[in-house]
Amino acid sequence: MEKPSENLVIRGVEKKDAKYLLNLSIQLGYSVSYEKLEKHMNKIIGDDDHIIYVAQNNEKVVGWIHAYIYKLFYADLMVEIGGIVVDKSKRKKGIGNKLMKEAENWGREKGCSAINLRSNIIRKNAHIFYENLGFKNVKKQFTFHKKL
Ligand SMILES: CC(C)(COP(=O)(O)OP(=O)(O)OC[C@H]1O[C@@H](n2cnc3c(N)ncnc32)[C@H](O)[C@@H]1OP(=O)(O)O)[C@@H](O)C(=O)NCCC(=O)NCCS
């Protein structure tokens, strides 16, 4: 039986990956049109403060992580994880781990001293995943939102 770790490549996202990113973003719980996703993705590809890595298994993209530099004038540079998702048929095989390590290395190279992420309280499996990677839950917060 094929193991995803064989033939698995972690690489920077390319414009041709948009259709896979769409499918995976829906799995993450975000419904977005193909046109919007492609437009936003292309902007991010051209921004050095952001990175999207994808996990490619054979010809198919089976996971992505988006990381960006979080800049505050009163703190050292930090990496913020915008999202991470692995295709539901490929989970618990080490792919998420590889994506996160790549984002961490990118952050180190960018001079960041820490990495943060926010995760919905209901995503219990993801919390175990983060804790196994050495993340600590340091704060409980409310998320306020307003349309502009
Ligand atoms: C969270 C997610 C990205 C993890 O990716 P993954 O490829 O399944 O994770 P890995 O296989 O690299 O897991 C590494 C470790 O995390 C833990 N882990 C991962 N998924 C787990 C689960 N469902 N339950 C318990 N532990 C889990 C395991 O300890 C695992 O190590 P092990 O295989 O040695 O036991 C993936 O499950 C996913 O896409 N979930 C849905 C989307 C999501 O919740 N994203 C995060 C939003 S905040």
C-alpha cells in the first residue's frame, strides 16, 4: 500500500495549486470562491513577509500551511500561522508535522524569535497536534469581529 511519506515533497506554493488549496480550505471550514482564493493567493505569493508551503504527494497537493511575519513595534518579530490543513484521507501520517517544521525554519531564517497560532476551542485534535510539536497554550482570548 502507498504511504504518503514516500513521494512526499514540501515546496512553496505555485499558481497552479489554487484548485487544491480551494478543496483543502473547504475542509478547514472556509467556503471561498475559486476566483477570490486565486486572487488572494497570488498576492501572498508576491509578498516576502508571507509563505505558503504545500505538501505534494505524487501529483496531488494534500496539505498546506500559511505563515506570515507578525510585526509589532513593542515586540520581537514573530511568525504567525494563518492556517494549516492536511487532506482528510492523509492525516496522522506526519504531513502536518513536516509542514509546520518548514514554516518554523522559514521563520528562523527571517529572524523571528517565536511562533504563534490561534485555534478554535473546538479543534481538540489540532490542539494535541500542536502540543506534540512543543506549542503551549498561553492565553484564552475572545475574538472580536466587525465588518468594514
Ligand atoms: C491538524 C492537522 C493539520 C494535523 O496534520 P496531520 O498530518 O494529521 O498531523 P501529523 O500526522 O503530522 O501529526 C503529528 C502528531 O500530532 C498528533 N495528532 C495529529 N492528529 C491527531 C489526532 N487527530 N488525534 C490525536 N493526535 C493527533 C499525533 O501525536 C501525531 O503524532 P503521532 O503520529 O506520532 O502520534 C490535520 O489533522 C488537519 O488538517 N486537521 C483539520 C484542519 C485543522 O484542524 N487545522 C488546524 C486549524 S487550527
